[in-house]
Amino acid sequence: MVMIMKKYEAMNARNRRLCEEKYQIALSAIHQMVDDNRKISISALVSETGLSRAYFYKNSRIASELRNAMSRQKGIPEIRYKRNSVLNHAMEKQIEILEQEIKELRQIIDKLEKENEILIKKKKKRELELLKRM
């Protein structure tokens, strides 16, 4: 019975140590993201720490730290600026693509207008020839 208790206590001690290590890893990742002015998200933390998404939701100490860090970030303009700069860059690329399409379409319109003029001239010429034959 004593042997079983010792194994049980050793297992509990190991589990507590692992839980504390995970907590420290997650906490340092959150603090690092805050220090680097990076947007804190569960996805980013999962990829950075290797811990599961469920860990960040189910562990009450980490969930609390996470909520606090996220709430502090809501008012930070740098994070909003980074998000806006990414969106602006994407919109600029979209504008460039659309401007290129407009340029190509204008070239097509010019080509078609010239073809149309040629066809109108040919039609008038045929009509004149038909009138002359009558």
C-alpha cells in the first residue's frame, strides 16, 4: 500500500510540474506578444507554444491572463495601425489589378472602335456599289 501511495504522489508531483511548465510557457508567450505589440490570439499562441487551443480556454489562470492582455490591447493604436496597414496594402494591390484591367479594356475598346469604323466604311462602299449597279 505504501508503494502505491509513493507512486501516486510521484505521479501527482510530475503532473503538477508539467502543468506549471505549460503555464509558464503560455504566460511568457502572452507577455512576449504584449511586449512586441503583436495582436494576441489563441491561434498565434497555439502556433507559438505548441499547446492546444483547449488549454487556453480550459485553464482558468491562463484564460484570465489572456483576457486581461487582450483587453489591454484593444486601445493600442499600433496594433490597429498594423491591421490597417495590411488592409491598405491589400487594397492597393487590388486597385493596381483593377487599373490594369481598365487599361486592357480601354485598349480593347479602341481596337473594336477602329474595326467598327473599317466595317462601316466597307458597308458604305458596298452600298454605293449596289446603288451604282442599279
